[in-house]
Amino acid sequence: MAAGRVELDRIDLAILRALVFDSGLTNKAVASRLGLAESTCAYRLRMLREAGVIIGGRVKLNFSALGFPIQAIVKVRLESHNAEHVNNLYAKLTLVPGVIQAFHVAGEDDFHLHVAVESPEALRDLVLKHITNNRVVRQTETQLIFEARDGVGILADQPPAAR
Amino acid sequence: MAAGRVELDRIDLAILRALVFDSGLTNKAVASRLGLAESTCAYRLRMLREAGVIIGGRVKLNFSALGFPIQAIVKVRLESHNAEHVNNLYAKLTLVPGVIQAFHVAGEDDFHLHVAVESPEALRDLVLKHITNNRVVRQTETQLIFEARDGVGILADQPPAAR
DNA sequence: CTTGAAATTGAAGCAGG
DNA sequence: CCTGCTTCAATTTCAAG
């Protein structure tokens, strides 16, 4: 299920490219866009899922409309890099309400959290009550997000083993 | 279409909560999970889309399986903060192959790029050929991502105006 | 690996509570 | 605002090329 490396042809890539932009596309729509039979397209889609190439789909929400107009990146730096401490903290951080994504990184910082909150006060509370209150956290640094955009991703041009 | 603020009841929130974890759920599946009639669930879903609360869906890919096993955060700092320069650069950055997400942030850094690449060499090339080659870029700093996880997000607990 | 047609299942529309 | 029924569209299955 969690595959190591998968061989993909140009059709698979075309299917992925269509779906990365809009996971709501029906199988029929993808098939007709690519000039495939519906059953063929459905078959390849199922294979891509079973091979673990397509992990899942997440609906994209409008945070502002939901009353969470403020987004930020919170950089977290640790006191101790004991493996157990780091793992425990990581698990906790992903469960903090408002945390959209959590990156465990190498280098200057240890974690980068992408968060969305209701207000500046909520941002302060999130940092103080859920992050800096952990023993292993040495320091945090918060940067407001003016705007977040999706990039073209990895399917933009020819992949390593295109054929 | 692009709504300012939307009033949601607990049913709407339950629908969103289900879909954020798995956008592939059918309307029927969501309805039965919540004990709603299918048509009711479909109606509310359509409203959530029209209100702009649900923006769209993006399929989540397994970058490693696709041959892009290395992820990183590239912090970008600028020379000039002239509005036009910043906007032009932002547009360019989102089009760099491998850039999954681009954050325009306030504070120490100007942009944070989440990238996925084939190899360490590809990471170097991405930074040198697509980022630092821009006149307005003063400095970059790259942090390898050990692991990226999704957080619980904003629907974890009671929202601001739950009722 | 791909296909088209049959059978199953889900979505959309609508009148009524 | 919610529901059940009807109609229509999409997905799945499968035997065959």
C-alpha cells in the first residue's frame, strides 16, 4: 500500500495533473478530457490509489469565511533533541486546534507550524498555552502570513523518468 | 461566491469535518454517517460551495513514490520591498517546478516555499536557478523537512460562533 | 492493458410537510 | 429548512479483444 517507487507513464501523469488541480473532477470528466475510455481511466485511478501514489483528498476550506481570518507560521525551537521528547511534542503539536500543517525540519528551527486563528489574541493564546508551555520548547517565533498560494507542484514539467 | 463571513450550524461543521479528512467521501456516505437524508446533505453541501466555504479539493500525492523524496522549506528574503517587485516575484515563485505551496509572510523572512525535489542536487538547482537568480532576492535559507504532517485544523473544537 | 455494454449505485430535481 | 420519491448521470463489473 505504501509503495517505495512507482513507474508511471504519461497517461498516469496526465490523470494526476488533472486531479491535483481539482480533486472534484469525476472519473468520466477526466476520461473524456484525456480521450480515454471511462473504464480504463477508472482502472488506472484505482491502481494509483492502491500503489499509494494518491494518498487521499482533502477539501480546501476558506478559513476567513469560517471566522479564522488570520494565518501564521510559528517556528518552534527546542531545548532538548532527545528523540522521545521530539516525537511526543510532534504528536502534540499536530493536535493543537488551529494547526493546519506541521513540518519537522532540520536546521535553525525544529518545527514550522502553519496555523489559522480567529484573532491576534487567539494566536497569542495558541502559542502560549499550547506551544511554549511545553518543557522542551526553548523559543518560538511567529510570522504572520499575508497570503498563501498553491504552487505548480512536482508535475509541472517532465518528471525524472518520463517516457 | 467569495463570501465574507458565513453562519454555520453544527451540521455544517460536521459535514466539513468529514470532508476535510477525506474529500473522496460521497454525498451519500456523509449523509448516512451524520444521519441525514441524502438530499439534505447535498443541499447543504451545495450551499457551502456557493458560499465559498469549500473552495475546492486537491488530491494529496505521495511525493516519494513519484520520485521526489526530498522536501524542504526555503526561506526567501528580499532586497527591495517595492510592491510591484514583490508581486512579480510571488507570481514567479508559485510557478517554479517543485513548489507545492508559497507563503508570503511578515517579519524576518519574506517568503516561505514548501518544495519537493528528486535529489539534493535538484534542490540546489531549484534555489540557484529559480530563486537566487532573481534580482530582488537578497538571501535564501533552506531547511530540510524530516517529515510533514497534517494538523487537526480549525474544526477541532468549538468554533467562535458555535450554537 | 484496454474496451464497450450491462448492472449497480449515487446525484439532482421537485412537490409536499 | 428538511424529507422521500422520481429521474437522470456516474461508477463498477466483466467477458472479450
